[in-house]
Amino acid sequence: MATSNLNSKPLTREEDQQLQRVETLHQQLKAEQARTEELIAKLKSEDLQASKTLLSLKEFHKQTKRLEKKPGGRKGMDLSIPEMKAEEREIRELEARVSGLEGKVRGFEGLPPDRELALTEVEKMRKELVVLARRRDEMFEGLVEGDK
């Protein structure tokens, strides 16, 4: 039998059983307190994460509003699929045109920026081309006559 701490007299069987139940309840309460504290900590971290997510969403919403206010900020977002396809076709046509123009511009590489000087340079190159073509023809004729 257990003894009481208050007056050191032995406990009755009933008192001993009550004491054991109280100790069991005390242990259960301690375990429940630990689980509750874990749950509170988890909820606090989830609440913190939810707060961060909410702040991110608010910032995203602000940026979206800012973009909507800018001219052309949402260009393309309100277009239908056929409209997008038409714009894509226009863009591809422009790209082809730009490529063609770039090819023409490359033809003028090496020429002076002044128009008159460039024309003089082109005429000089044409004369050189004529000389080279004559020389080629003469060499070809020499080969043909040599075969006879």
C-alpha cells in the first residue's frame, strides 16, 4: 500500500486506486498538452506561410493592375485565336521583309557613306568586272583554240 504525503498514514485500497487514476489522468493530460503544443506550432508555421502566400498574391495583383494601366501592357491577352494567328502572320511577313532588306543592305557593305563616292566606287567595280569578264573570255577562247 502507498502512503499519503500529508500525514504519513497508509492509504486505503480505494484511495490508492484513486491516486493511480489521478496519476494516469495527469500523464494523459501531459501527453495531450504536448500534442496540443505541437499542433499550435504547426498551425503558427502554416499561418506564417499562408501570410507570405497572401502577400505574394497581393503583390502579384498590384503588378497586374499596374500592367493593365500601362498602354499596351496586356497587348495580346485580349485577342482571340484567329486574331493572334493574323498578327503572327503579319509578324512573319514583316520578318521576311526585314530579311530581304538586310540582304540588300549587305550588298552595299564596304561602300562609302556618301552617295556620290559610293556611285563612283560602284562604277569603278563595274569597269573591273568588265575587264575580268574579258580576260575570262580570252582565257576560255585560248583553251578552245588549243584543243583544235
